[in-house]
Amino acid sequence: MSADPLLVIDVVGLTPRLLAHMPRLRAVGDAGFTSRLDTSFPAVTCTVQSTLLTGEPATGHGIVGNGWYFRELGEVFLWRQHNALVGGEKLWEAARRSQPGYRVANICWWYAMGADVDFTVTPRPVYYADGRKEPDCYAHPPSLHAELTGKLGTFPLFTYWGPTASITSSRWIVDATRHMLATHAPDLTLAYVPHLDYDLQRFGPDDPRAFAAAAEVDRVLGPLLDDAAARGVTVVALSEYGITGVSRAVDINRVLRRAGLLNVYTQDGMEYLDPWTSAAFAVADHQVAHVYVADPADTGRVRELLSGTDGVAEVLDEHGKKEYGIDHARAGDLVAVADPDAWFTYYYWLDDARAPDFAQLVEIHRKPGYDPAELFMDPEDPRVKLRAAVALARKKLGMRYRMSVVPLDPAPVRGSHGRLPDRPDDGPVLLCSRPDEARERYDATEVKDLLLRLAGLPASTPGSR
């Protein structure tokens, strides 16, 4: 007996409030059911996706955020891509126990590389030896790259993130998913649709432009939903988190530096975080920050300092981390949680003139923390668009260039996430095109087994939720 085919669409930032502007997606729930989805902590992409696919909190799968301090390397890394970082049994591994040959396509969900799936597509720039970065994607099997780019064009990396992020990348991903359903018919197809994330962080969840973004995503999803219905594919649409409005940033590393706890080193007049000699530093990740403390004797002092910092709601110690399901060796010795209207910057320099050159670039792999200011061109620079055009012209001529357009002032950011939501309307949601598993709410740890049941396969463990 073959498994029932599933399409799982991760519509980032989707909340009950935004569904009011998305009639095509809302119709999925009308035909089946719509449930509140209680997300995992921290409510960020890499952690929540790992929970959805393993049924484990961060304590179990080890993905404590979008990045962390790799103690064994002495380096901060965000947005790693290899699936071996994710612990626990994956959804497809559970499916194959009872359905050998269960076929899976991953279209841009995170930790795609190295995953034991049949088809993989994930953003992956071309990094040339002269420093140029060109848009592209990684695909497996190798023939899939030519198949997709021949049909859809090059993956639009520069609309996937950065100041020019737009619906274009989500449309490419949706079209790639439609192609996979039509030509390869996987048993499970995972599709990641990121567009809502951009305008909700830029403008906040209550801005009319956020509602317009929701309507735009809905229109793009329409043909994919039609294809799934025509092929008898069960659709599950869900989100990792909801984005809430913010009005202030907390420079947590500057707090630690002014207290004499964080060290930097200087090269060519630019300051770089020195994690090896710092008594304490933070890896900022939206509304959550992992704080690494070199000497356990300093933990109490650091906790007291941060607990008294404006914009910090909680500082989790070992007990708190266990309560939140994040007591893992990769987590910070302390974990700071921002107030509902606040978020954490990664900034550690005290004078913008000494900021590293990558600070004004879209450089997700070099910054020791998440930087939503990368969604903006510097509003304080009247020549920013001209400078960007000159840099682009140099790039097209094969010359070295530097696209220094990102502001050093975090004030434009209007939306964030990472805290557990205070209200269900600000939290994620799950919709399913079939009514047989209808419930008022699901926990993120229950989604793996829900998907197995929808596929007609046994739950992952005998005593599973």
C-alpha cells in the first residue's frame, strides 16, 4: 500500500490575523480544518523547522537558533546548511520504516544539504575566487539543477534576502514546487515560502503593506493549491512563528562591552568581536540572544547586568533553559529574551567609524548575529542608490565591488519574532485540506506524527504525542 501524497507549505510569518487577507489559503482550512499551532522556543526558522520534522524541542534536536557559538571551533556561525547538525529522527526516516522507498522533495526548507531525501533545492550562491557572489542554488540530484534553472531561470538569490527581497523568490520556489509535483510526484514535498517575513519585519504586522504582502503570497500560492487538489495531494500549510510589532532595539553586546566583559580586536581600523578572550558575549537572534560566559563564576554577574537592562524581559539560567526546552550544550550559558516590543542587535562596536566593513553589507555568514537591517538601504545616505548602482556596474564589468548599503542604525526595523507569542492571533497557524485530523490546537512537536497519520503511516514512536 502506497502512502498518501503530502504537500507541506511553510508560509513564514502566517498568523490568523493575516489569513483574513488570503482567501485561497483560507479555503484550504475551510475544506479541512484550521488549528492554532503552538510553536517551539526560540521561535526562529531553524529551530522550529527542526522541531516540525523531528517532533523534538531544541533540547532534543540541538538546533538552538539560527546560529550559535561553535565552542569547539571558537567561532560564531549562523545559517549553516548541513542536515547532520540536526539530531533526532527525521520525518522521512520514520516514514521509511513502514514504507521503504518513501520519496521526499525538499524545496528550500533549511538544513537541506546532506539530508537523506530524494530531491533537494536550497539557496547556494556561487562564490568566485575574486570575491564576487552570484545567485544560484544547490540541487540534488545534479540533473535537477539544469532541469529547474532551464525551466525557471537562475534562482533569484538577491530577492530571497537583502534590500531587494521580494515576492520574486517565493514565486520561483512555488513554480519549482509545481514542477516537482508534475514531473516527479514525491510522496512528501516540503516547500518554503518566505515573502511575508520581509515586509512584516520591514513595516510591522499591522501596516497595510503587510496585508498587501499576505494577499500577494496568496495569489502566488493559488496555482500550486490548484495543482495539489487536481492530483489528490493533501495540503498542510503552516508557519514557524508570527511577527509582532517592535519599536526599539537592545544592543546587548554593547552592554556587555561597557561592563568590561566583551573584548574586540582591531585590524585596519575596524573592530572585530573577540570571542576567545571575552568574558561574555551574545549571539543575537531576533528577540532571543545566547550569552556565552567563559568563567562560570561570572554567570551571576552577567545575569544581573542583563536582567537590569532596558528591553530585556527574562534571562534564562539552567532551570529556565530546561523549562523552555532549550537546555542543550550548544545554547548559551544564559539565554536572554527581549520584551515584546524589543529585539536584539548583534552590534558590539561603540563608534560606527570603527564598525567592520561587513556591517553595511548583506553578509549573513560573517556577522556574529542576525541583522534585520539587511532588509533596508541606508535611509540616512542620500547617495545610497547611486552607490549601489555604481557597485552593480562594477560587478557587471567583472571588477571588484562592495555593496555597502545596509544602515548601521536599526531604527527602521518594525517587526520581529523569537519570543513565544503572547496572544494566539500573533502566533503561527496550521491548515489542512482534510478534516479527519481536526483539532483546536497542535503543538509543534506533534506535527511530525500528524503528517505521518495524514500519509497513512504509523506514528513515529509507540508512545508519541
